[in-house]
Amino acid sequence: MRIGILTGGGDCPGLNAVIRAVVRTSVKEYSSEVVGFLEGWRGPIENMVMPLTMQSTGGLIHRGGTILRTSRTNPFKLDRGPERIAENIVKNRLDALIAVGDIDTCSVANRLHQEHNLNVVCVPKTIDNDINATDFTFGFDTAINIVTEAIDRLHTTAESHNRVLVCEVMGRKAGWIACYGGIAGGADFILVPEKPIKAQEVVQAIKTRHSRGRDYSIVVVAEGARFESPEASNEPSESNGDSPTDNTSIGNQLARLIESETGFETRATILGHIQRGGAPTAFDRVLATRFGVKATQLVHDKKYGRMVALSGSKLHDVAIEEATGSLKTLDMELYNVAEVFFG
Ligand code: F6P
């Protein structure tokens, strides 16, 4: 067989481990060939290809990012996008396509399968861990380890200055990174998109903590968390906080509110794309490798329209739409565990 592969959506550590596994499994187990498409769905639309061999993908398992690069291109928003993909799949004599990506990448793959009869298999990827039907996605473990180390570092400087430090992490719509990283880092409050921020609840928790003689606090907030009432943050309600660099980010808003309401010196740190960079953890290298091998097996078994998934310690496959119909938001039982340590 000749198999195409692309990486779409936000990058994360582990993508190269998937590429390496797909190539190695295809060549060694099935004597198949693999063609890489560059920059997400832009690659098959524009026919941007890179032949992939065992030699060119050897030694990739530890490298962050993706050698195929990525984008957030959506072919269904472009003139004849799907049709051009189908034409280029024929032009490259491909039997199937493996799409490695987030919920948007996989949703596109599913539509191409359902509406244009393309042979696709998906591998779920995101640091947000917000894809349904799989317990974890690779990239997540690396991100929470980066967050945990950052919080450990923030603890020492907060304690040295008797300060409240607000750490803003990624997660536009789901609070998995904030909750896991916050628990692991021993945060004194964690704010997630799934639970609107009650300003006075945060303020009171910090005051209570400081009244117990703990003169510093760590507050972790997901970039997608929002105040229950916009006026609570004294920011214009249109502030969207989407860009980690502008001063309307939720982390900055929260820091200003805490300092003004408690009188405690407060600073904000926005981790941003550090959470997406660097080498994958061992867990992510192994999970990504397993996903890549399994996806290659699905292709050779002609099980198209499927996504590889982790359930417990076992891999299985699900219909792509089972994973992409809705976002996997935070399990609030885990948040309840975190609440034990607030304040
Ligand atoms: O989807 C993963 C993610 O890292 C989100 O957590 C974050 O909000 C978003 O991507 C950032 O997107 P971009 O890298 O395109 O700015």
C-alpha cells in the first residue's frame, strides 16, 4: 500500500513519534510506502509532499514539534478543498490517509470519509486532552509536566516575596491541563472553563490561607476560564483574553482583582506555548508510538473512518464521529479532589 500522513492543528511533543511509528510499521511489517503531506490539510490541498523513509524518520522519537509542520487549514472553508484533496490522493497513488490531529483535524477527516468516500484513519492529538472516546491524548502528559515544573518554580519566588502568583495555562474550552497541573503543583486555587469564576470565592480563599500564616499563594487558571460576572474583573466585557500577550488575559485580570481585593502583592505568569514545546515525556513517546503502530494496522485492515483510542492501558479503535461530536470537558470529580486543597 501507499499511505499518506499529515499532522494538523496545534503542534505538540509526540507528533514525530507517531510519524516514526507509522513509517516503521508500514515499511517493516507491510512493505508499504509512506508519503508525508506538509502543514496539515494544506498539504493535500496544495499537493505539498515529503517522502518518508525509515532512514529519514529514524531518531525522531525524542524531537518535539512535527517534521511535517502543521496548520489549522480547513478544506471545507476553501474553494474545492475536498475535491483537491481527492485529486492529490489519486495523483500520489495513495490507498489511504492517516490524519494526526485535534478535534478539528479529525472532524475534517470524518467528513472527507463520509461525504467524499476517502479512506482515512485518525490519531488523536492535543495537549488539551479534550478529545472524547480516548482516556488521554499524547502531548497532554508533557504539558502537565511543564506546568508542574513551572508551578514548583513559582512557589519559591512567591514564598520569598509573600506574593500571590497567578499561573495561566492553556485550555481554551477544557480545564484538564489546569486541573492536573494544579493538583500536581499543589496550587491553592484552580480555575477552569467548566466552572465560572466567583471572584469573591477566590479572594476569600486567599485571605483565609493568609490568615493561617501562609503569606503566599499559587492560583492556576485556564486561559478559557471566565468570571461569573464580567464586571467582577473591572475589564470591558468585550475583553476576550485570547491573546496571551495582551493585558486582558484572564491571568492578568485575575491578578489585578486579587491584588486590589486583598492588598497582597500579586503577579501573573502566562505559560503560553512553552506548554507545547520541547521533547515529549516517556509516557507521551510510548503512547504516540502505540497510536502510530495501531493506526497503521487499521489502515492495512481497511478499517477506515476509525480513530485509535486509549482505554485504561489498552488501545482500541472507535468511529471518528464518536470522538468528535462533542468536546471532552473536565471530569468534575477530579476538580472536587482539587477543591480539598483550596485555601
Ligand atoms: O489546542 C491546543 C492549544 O494549545 C490550546 O490549548 C491553545 O489555546 C491553542 O492551541 C493555541 O493555538 P495557537 O497555537 O494556534 O495560537
